[in-house]
Amino acid sequence: MNSASSRSRTLKAVGALSLAAATALLMTGCGQSSDSASSAATSEAAKVVPQKQTTSPSATAQLTEDQQERKTVLDATKVTFDDAATTATGEVAGSKLVELDLEGVDDDDNQSPSPTATGSPTGSPSPTGSPSPTGTGSPSASPGADGPVWVAEVAEKDGTIHTVRINAVDGKVIEARVDADQDADDKKQTADRLAQATQTPQQAAKVATEKKKGTVTSVSLEDNEGDGVIWQVDVVGSDWKKTTFDVDAKNDTIVREETDED
């Protein structure tokens, strides 16, 4: 009897120890599983969370050299194309505008402008380096210490051209002179073109800016390859790209447009 009771107690004790060991093993396994799951979740979360992004470059840093030059000159320009045209024709009695350019914007000699003023473009009209109908060449691209300059060519009734330089910041006339290298043929050509142009340069500029919002930087009267005459109008948009419009000088129809991506 005592022997049976002793064996029974021994079996119970062994069973209890086995149960305790199994329980401990199960708890350890659960802990490891939980830690592994937590670690895996953290790893996956790290993949989903984006890395901190660096600041993107400014719009100015992305401009091409030509676009930056346009921005620099136009930021400093305070006198609009319309005002400069009025001032230029007012210097020579009875004259008509043949060309009006803003120095430093897409000039043929590609020199860099040097105005120091900064700011945002206002979208008001202004001009630049189109070829001169008299072959006098392009003005210097540097606006100088006093800021940008409008360069106008206005013609008398007989075709005699006068060059008028206007400060594009305060609107004052810097210089007004007769072009010395004109001959009779040059004058006749200019007079003939003006006679054919029944639309004004201001009307052509309005047509161009209705097609593309921006600042007029050049207007010039040109021959349309023997098919009448056109007003060639340059417009610089808010992206600082230049679009050139050829506007029929008789009916204000746009016959060509081209955007310079530089």
C-alpha cells in the first residue's frame, strides 16, 4: 500500500515537472515569435516610409543662359513698349516707328546684359534685337550702369531714319540722331514698307500678346519674302522663353510663329 502510494506521488511529480517544462518552452517560443514579428514589421515600415527629400533647385537655377538674360533685363525694365514707342516718335515730328528693341534681350552679338535691378516681370510690353531694315546692325547688348535701354528707329515720310535711345527705367531720351549711312535706295525701301503697312506696330503687338501672354521685347517692320510686309514681334512669356510672331502688316493676321526653347 505504501509502495503504491509512493509510486503515485512520484508519477504526479514527474508529470508536474513535464507540464512546467512544456509551459516554459511554449512561452519562450511565443516570445521569440512575437519579437520576430515585431522586427519584421519594423523592417517593412522602414521600406514604406520615404527618405527625407532634399530641397529642389529654384526655378532660376533651371533657366538657360538666354532665359536668365531675358529675366535680368526685363526685371530691370520699367518703361513699356507702348510708352517707348510714343516717346521715340515724339522726338521726330511726323515720324513713324520702324523698329523698337530692348537692348540685351536676344541681341545678335550675344553679349551678356548687366542691369543690377531685380524683381518680377509685369507682363507689360517691351522690344529687342531684330535685324534692322536699313542694315545698321544691332546695338550693344549691355544696358550699362543706368539700366536697360530701348533703341528705336523712326522714319520721316521720305524714309529718312532717326535712331532714338530711351532709358528703359525712367523713360528719358538718351540720344536722338539721324543715321548717317543711309542712301537714296535705303530711304525709298523704308518709305515703301511704311506705305504698305496699314496696321500699326502697337496693333501687331496686341495681336501677338493675345496669342501669348507676356512682354513684347521687339517689334520691327520687315519684308515678307516679297509677299508684302510684316511686323515681326517678339514676346517673352512667364517661362522666359521667347516666341516670335510674324504679323501681316495689312490685316493683323499671324502668318508665322516660332518659340525659342533656349
